[in-house]
Amino acid sequence: MSFGFTSTLTADYNRLYATKDDYDVIIDVGEGPDKSECRAHSIILKTRSEYFRIALSSNWAKKEGNYYKYSKPNISSRAFDAVLKYLYVGTIDVSQESPETIFSIILALDEMQLYAPLGVVQKFFVDNYTNWIDKNPVKTLEMASTNDNLSLIKEYIEKIICQEPEKFFESTDFVDVKEHSLIGLLERDDLVMKEVDIWEAIIKWGKSKYDITEDIDSDSIYKETLRTKLEKCINYIRFCRMTSSEYALKVREPYRWLLPHGLDEEIINHFLQARTAAKPILSQPRRRSLNTTFIFGEQISYIYRWIMDQEISAPNALPDFRLIFKADRDGWDTFRQKCQGKERTLVLIKVRDAPIILGGYNPVTWDVEQPTVGGITSATSPDEQRKQAHQRRNVISISSQSQASSSTAAPLPPAGQFFFQQPLRNAGLPRFQPVVRLPPRPPQISSSPVHPQFGRFDFTEYNKTSNSFIFLFQLDSIPQRACIIDSNFAIDPTAASPKFGRSDLRIEGQKVSCLPIDYEPSLSLDGMYDISDYEVHQVQLP
């Protein structure tokens, strides 16, 4: 039989913290008017903190008589006292502290490698002091960007900046942001701001940051200074997101000398090639956030492009996404409950123990009854459906005559596939821009209800749409997409989990299977795989 008396133990250590009896450590904390002297016990500090175990070792600590002498001018006295109390009694009380002090406590916990309380206090700070963070974006961003363990704060402040970037880039203290923090923002795909405006902000930052105020057009020294200081940032500017006139007037004419050798020629060639295709989506802001950990960066750009390719009712509108179902969070058997009546949904499937993401886009609902389906009514004949699908899928195609007239035209790819031009060096994501997409192959299908794969009758009434597609992302492989070739077999509304086609992409329990029938070209993956999780996002068009 054992008995616990932790409350008594805590009270004793709390008294020791308050009285500092027999202390042997003197720590000078803070600076200026905030400077103070803290006293502590080395046995407590070294037992509770790896940081102090090293700091108070014979190799680091300075000892005067019987006392260790240590200095921490970068931590305020109030913040250090809160951390010191945690080391003695295991609690941190921030309920009466100011946001500035709490932020200082967070930095102190991180520096002293006290990760258990760090996560809790950091979450409390983000949940309760968003106004302070919003008013101090540069200070918050700088500290969070240089401390890997402040990921919650970093993600929050970057998200806020990306949602309202003009507010940040036009602020007076924007010029004080460090290069690494600025690059962290430029790398993000959800920075909702026109690329030409980002370019002008970077120019302003370069001039102000390094006191370049002279006439740089006539002074080679200032030109070289600005070129050197902006060299890294320019690598993250997505020039392909500008219009040709924006590039000419805001970049090429005044600052062509800033660009790396050969980049201007590549960008000009890009705009010349883009003129042969339908209106490109180059002048729009960067993409909005897709809240998922399954795919990142360029993979997300493919999702946007593929959906926008199908949704021609808003060809230049950037969709937004709302997570409505997550199997690991909501339960594997709640898909129907969560997704009932939801149109335009994106399914993302994470294969267990493999760098593979499968998914599909369903523009109609998952319900049995479909009054209209993707702009095609149930009464439309199969021939008319194929005709509409053909028209909808060729809005960015170009004629063979215009291809022949181009002396630099590349060989045409097989029908139904993309032709991608070579990536623009330093032009940023998306690194590949679709130049031409040819008509899909004539559908080789049968209207027979006999399942072509299993040889048995399939009497399912499928939801009809000509705009659904499935896709595959694999590590170090080109993303693949397969489009529906017969709208009669697009979406199975009777399955308990997402099912595209008769068997092209199907979730059963915690497994996913791929057997190509109704979507082409076939994905280079078939068979059955275990799933670690899957998500459904509702696509929201402006």
C-alpha cells in the first residue's frame, strides 16, 4: 500500500521558491529599468532543466565564492520569474499577465527548452491574444520564424498576413522584417495578393531596408547593392502570375537589370506562348488555402487548375475549400451523414505507409436523387451528354492550324493528356503551365448494364456528370488525372463511402481500390490499399 502527499510536496517547494533559503545561484535578468537579480538553487535548476544543467556546469558557469553567477539580459524579470516558479512547483499562471509578458514567457520557455509548458502557453496565447498578434505582426513573425518550436504562432501570424497582405506590406514597420521571414511568406501558396503588388512591396523593402535612396537608374553602385540584397527574394517572385503588361511596365522597363541573366527572355517567351491559348489565369492572386496536410505546394496548384478547368462558369475565379469530413476525426462510417446534399466536393485519400495520395472531384451531390447534374439534366441523351462534355473540356484547347503556324510548337502529346512547357527558372509555382489540352479520346464504352470488369449485372442508378475526375499523386512522379468518359457512370450514390465510376476509385471501410473502367487515361495504380485517413472538402466558388 502506498500513499501520496504531492500537495504537501508542492507546498514545500513553493515555500522554497518564495524564501530562497540557502540559495547558491544569482541570475541577473532583464536590462535597463527592468534589470533585477533572481536567486535560486542550482540543484533545482539542474534537475528540472537540461538548459541549466549545461549552463551551470563547470565549463560554462562563473562561480564567485559559493555562488554561481549568471546573466540573462534578453529575458524580462517578470517572464523569468514565471519560468523560475514553474521549475520549482510545476505551474505557470499567466491569467494576470499582459500579452507582452506572455510572449516573453513563451520565448524564455523555448530558449530554456521547457517544451511541456511551451505548447500549452503558446496555444493559450494564440487563442486569447489575437488582437495583440495582429497589431504586432513584424515582431511576432520575426520571433516565430527564428524559433522552430513556435509553430502555432508562426502558422497563425502567416495565415493572418496571407489573408490581408496589403495591411502588412503597406505598414510602416514592414521594412523592418528580416529576409528569412519575408521569404517564408513568399513561399506560401495562400498569399492572396496580386504578384505585381508583391513585386512592388519587395522593391520598397529593398530600398528602405538598406537605405538606397539615390537615383539608382544612374548609379551602378546602388544598382549592384539593390541587386545583391534582393537576389534571394526575386527567386520567389512568381512572374508567371503577372499579366504581360504588368511585367513590362512594373518589372522589365524599370528593373530589368535586377533579374538574373536569361530570366527576362524566358518570361517573355512564356507570355508569347500563353497568347496562343485561352485567357490564362496569370493576373489573379495566389491561391487560397486548402486546409489539409495530405498535399502541399505544387500538388495544391494542380488541384486548383483541374477544378477551374472543369468549372468554366467561373473560369477566372479562385475557389475556396471547406473541410466537411475527416474519417479519422469524424468516424469512418459518418461520410453519408456529413456529406449529404453537398455539391462540388474534393476527396483526398492518404494511403497507409506509402507516399501516395489518391482523390477525386465530384461536382454533383452524393445523394441518390439528382434533378440536375453538372449542368446536364437527367433527360439529356448520352450523345448530347458527350457533346456537352466535349465542349466543356476544350475551352483551353487550340486548333491544329494555330499549332502549325507556330515555328516553335512542340510535338503534340497523345489525345487526352496535357502538354507542359519547360519550367521557368525562378518563375515560381506553379512551375508548369498548361499550354494545350487536346480533345479526349472517343469513348469506347457500352451502354450494357453488365459490369465490364466483373462480368455481372450492375443496376445502380449512377449520378451523371461529365465534369468529375480522379487523380493520383506519387512521390517523385508527375501528377496524374483521369476524367470521366461516360457521364452515365460518374458517381455511385448508393455506396457507403466515396465511389467514382463502377470501380475506378472506391473506398470500402479502411481500404481503397482502383480498377480503371469509366475514367481515362487510367491511373498508373491499381489494386487495393490500406488507408490511414481520408478527407472531403467542399469547393466553394466565388
